[in-house]
Amino acid sequence: MIEKGISAPLAAALTAKGYETLTAVQQAVLAPEAQGRDVLVSAQTGSGKTVAFGLAMAPQILDGGLVSLAREPAALIIAPTRELALQVSRELMWLYGKAGVRIATCVGGMDASKERRNLSQGAQIVVGTP
């Protein structure tokens, strides 16, 4: 089913979503030559890019499969539009939900006080717009 090297909570989330195998882009970001490196991904809509990025950043987010206790975010994701930022946030929420990762979304047109509160409570991942 899901390849080795994916932490148990993420593998469980993928299984719960019905993944039997990873997509080509997801496999590519997990390849040994991509580990610890910046990667540029270009793929069609629906190819699994968001999950690929979520899998690729897992070593920085999770510590042995558990949430890192650092109060500062370990990942910042900038999306060009509010709609895309919210979509990315939703995808990462199901992927990281079983691991207990906190995700804060900071985009225009939303309740800024709620966004500040989410940030102040500590988030491992922040998704926002410029």
C-alpha cells in the first residue's frame, strides 16, 4: 500500500482517504534525491501536489511521528488566492489531523482576531496569502 518512510499518522490518513498508492508527484517528492532539498513541482490539477508537499515537509513538522513541541511554525505556505489557501489548509488538515498538527490560516477577508488567536495558540503550519 503506502510506501515506507511515511509516518504512521500520515499513512493512516492516506488510507482513510482511500489511497492505495501514491501519485507520481507524491512519489517524486519522497524520492531519496529530493530529501532535505527544495523542490519545484509542476503537475496537472488533481495530481496530488498539495498532499505531495504535505508529505515532503513531514520531517520538519513531525518528530518521530509526533507533533514537534516548538511554538513557532515549522512551515509557511503562501498561496496566491484566498480560495487556494483555504483549499490547501483543508487538505493538510485531513493529512495531519491524526498527528495533532495545528494549522493556522491567514488570508484577507476573514476574521483577523480569530487568525491572531490561532497563531498565538501555536501552529506548526501556517497557510496564507501575500
